[in-house]
Amino acid sequence: MENEKTFLPTVDEQGCQAPVDSSGRLYTCRERETVLTHREQDVLREIRAVQEEAAEIKRRLQEMRHGGVRDEALEARWERRLDELRARRKALEKEREEAAQERMRLLGHG
């Protein structure tokens, strides 16, 4: 079944038509009590994990540089990892924005 307004697939649950998000999970009245959808929560969890890893690498780099220890190979490896994390964060931000737009559609806002 499809919602006439949002054109999203729906499932009949407890007398109301609940839309299904892009990950296949229902967006029922219970989920609407929270501000964020499951998808948004998942993406934000990933963003936090990326931030935490980047912060730890930066802390280690700073300790190593201020401690007078020079391991250029290790520094280069950590810098490459930071570049990977920056790229991942950028992709996650795009997905976060898409998830927010999906939430608005699930709520019936076009």
C-alpha cells in the first residue's frame, strides 16, 4: 500500500497507515514520539564514532609532536587516516541531510 500524500509505502498497523522508511523500518506513532528517525539516529551514531576516532588520533599526534618523538611513518599513517575520516564525515553529513528530508516526507511535509 502507498500513502496518497507522500507516495511512501505504508503498512497497516493498529488501525493506522504507518509509512516505511528507506531502511525498511516502520515509522509508527511510537517512533513519532521521538524527534529523530531510526536512520537519523544511526547516522548520528556513526558521525560521533568518526569524531571520537579523529579526536583520539589528533591527541596522539599532538602528544607525539610535543614529546619530541618523531616517527614520520606513523605520523603519515595517522594523517592518512584523518583524511579518510574527513571524507567519511562529509559523506555522513550528506546522508544526515537526506535522512532529515526523509523524516519530513514521513511526517507528510512533501
